[in-house]
Amino acid sequence: MTHKIAVLPGDGIGPEIVEQAVRVLRALDQPFQIDEAKVGGAAFDAFEHPLPPATLALAKASSAVLFGAVGDWKYDSLPREFRPEQAILGLRREMGLFANFRPAILYPELANASSLKPEVVAGLDILILRELTGDIYFGKPRGVRTAEDGPFKGEREGYDTMRYAEPEVRRIAHLAFQAAMKRNKRLCSVDKANVLETSQFWRDIVIEVSQEYPDVALSHMYVDNAAMQLVRAPREFDVIVTGNLFGDILSDEASMLTGSIGMLPSASLNAAGQGLYEPSHGSAPDIAGKNIANPLATILSAAMLLRYSLDLSPLADRIEGAVRKVLADGLRTADIFEDGTTKVSTSEMGDAVLKALR
Ligand SMILES: NC(=O)C1=CN([C@@H]2O[C@H](COP(=O)(O)OP(=O)(O)OC[C@H]3O[C@@H](n4cnc5c(N)ncnc54)[C@H](O)[C@@H]3O)[C@@H](O)[C@H]2O)C=CC1
Ligand SMILES: CC(C)CC(=O)C(=O)O
Ligand SMILES: [Mg+2]
């Protein structure tokens, strides 16, 4: 069976890191049909839209999407609908990719690259499940208006809307409990229920859903405390489930526990099992075009693609094994480099993973 994979490299380091992941996929010698399309700023430059209809159609018609990253400071003054970030938000919304799995795993070889002491992070293996199509990122109304009341009445104000519908909370909660069942049966739901109505509602629904999973130990934590606990004692967590905004922030924080944001892959799934796979980081314009970005988060995202969307777990295992081997061999991109290891470029890291696959 031929699997259709849409490849959307995007902007900044996107093309450099996606190129390495595609080389790895091709080296598996499978009947993949790999089609590439422009997205983000690259698509805006070519077609005056960050998510052209042809790119969206290609993504929707594929079994899975491999995505790089979008965005660059040079587009920051465009009207919002034309900004590159609208491409990834649009793909998530249009494809219904509501469940974002971000596994933060510390490879033993990177214990010293983590910003925490090895004794605090050794053996770290947590899963952050971030709701991806709701919350303040998508809530309406939003905009800039003249304040009608309050101490700044008559002045301009910016506003957004945080909202979650009951089915949205229920479906992500079910996935979180199911993920916890396959792991260490501990689930921590992160919210801000002491302040926000949306969060109290989220918490109430999660508690209701928990009745169906009596074997999972459910806890709740306010997001400010969770941010602190992640650097105090990260191994206390097993699965974390949280909303879109809090999950965005906490997963970037968790990435540093693994040594670098260049190590954190992600899978964004919809109800039909279709998925978009991307590193958790952005387009890193500060290092783009220098062949120094870490491609491992993207290569590990390709492994998640094989496992979750194509049901090819043995091939995913092969890629993850190859990544472990290159790290054990002491190869490091600049972001995870330390004395006694060998600094390699983006493409050299790709070469090494390819070699280790065989
Ligand atoms: N899914 C997406 O496409 C995302 C896009 N963005 C966009 O990316 C652009 C840059 O945003 P930032 O806030 O700077 O976040 P960023 O994640 O792109 O970069 C943050 C820092 O991490 C470093 N970094 C990121 N990935 C790396 C890698 N693979 N190897 C080595 N170092 C790496 C960067 O050099 C930078 O110092 C913005 O336009 C933003 O909107 C941000 C996050 C996600
Ligand atoms: C455009 C942003 C919402 C992307 C981001 O920061 C993320 O998904 O982690
Ligand atoms: Mg983010």
C-alpha cells in the first residue's frame, strides 16, 4: 500500500530540518508518495497567502503531514490573516487536529545538556497532551476596540476570548486517560481554575470523565505551580493534559529538560487518526540558513508519523534507535554540544542518522 505523505517545510530552519527527516523516510525504502508544498511565509511570497488552497488540499488528502515551522520577523507587520503562523493554526483548525502529543524524554547521553542537574532529570519521560484547536488561540470575539467600561473607558483595548466547549474538553480528557493507562497511570490536569471560569469548567469535566478510568490517579495543578514543578521535580509527572495556551508554554519549558527544544517532537491528531507531525519549536530565524539547527526533533516527529498515522511502529523504532546511536556516538549539533562530544552540522547529523539506520 502506498502511503501519501505531505511535506510542508515552511520558513526559517524549516526546510533545513525537514530535508533531513525526508532523507530518513526515503532511506526506509517504503512505497511512500511524498509530495511537497509551500506553507507560511514561503507560500505568502509565492501565492500571497500563508496557507494556499492547494497546500491545504494536499494536506487533507494525505495520510499524514510532515511539517517544519513557519514564521519570520519580516512578516510580523502583515495583517494577521496573512501572517505565516496562520498557516499552522489554519491546518490545525481545518483538519481538526485537536490532540497534540509532546513527549519530553531525556536521552541518557544528554543528561548534561539539560538545564537541570542530572540527578533531577535522569530518566525523565513525560507526555504533555495539549488541546490544540480551542482556547484563547481560536476564541472569538477578538480584536482591538474602544473600551466601553472600566477604568480605561474610552481608551483603545486589545481583547481575546478564552473558551472551551464541553465536547472539546471531554475528547481530550478521554485521550489523556487512555494515554495514562498505557503508561504509569498518573494524569495531571493543568489549569488556572482559581481564577478562570474556563479552567473551572475544564476541571469539572475532567473530573467527570475520570469516573470512567478508576485505575488512573488524577491530580490537578494550577499552571503557575506546574511551571515551577516542571523545573523542581519533573519526574513527578507522567501524563500532563492541558489547554492550548498553557500547553504551548509548558511544552517549551519541558523541552529544555531534554537538553534542547531541538529534541522535542510532536504529533497532532484528529478524530480520524490523520496526523500532522512537527518539531515543537518554531522557525528559529536567528539560526536559519546556517546549517546548524538540530534536526532530531523533526526526525523524531517522522518516527511518530510512522507509528501513529501509518501503523509502522517497527520503522519508528528503527529511527528512534538510530537517534539513540548517534547520540551515544557523541555527535551533537550546537544546541546540545558539550566538551568531549563532536559538534556536527544539521546535514551531518542527518548523514549520521541515515548511517545508523542500517
Ligand atoms: N509551529 C510553528 O510553526 C511555530 C512557529 N513559531 C514561529 O517561529 C518564529 C520564531 O519564534 P521564536 O519565539 O524565536 O521560537 P523558536 O522556537 O523558533 O526559537 C526559540 C529559540 O530556540 C532555538 N531553536 C529552535 N529550534 C531549534 C533547533 N531545531 N535547533 C537549535 N536551536 C533551535 C532558536 O534558535 C531560538 O534561539 C516566530 O515567527 C514564531 O511565530 C513559533 C513556534 C511554533
Ligand atoms: C503559531 C504558534 C501557535 C505555534 C506554537 O507556538 C506551537 O504550536 O507550539
Ligand atoms: Mg509553541
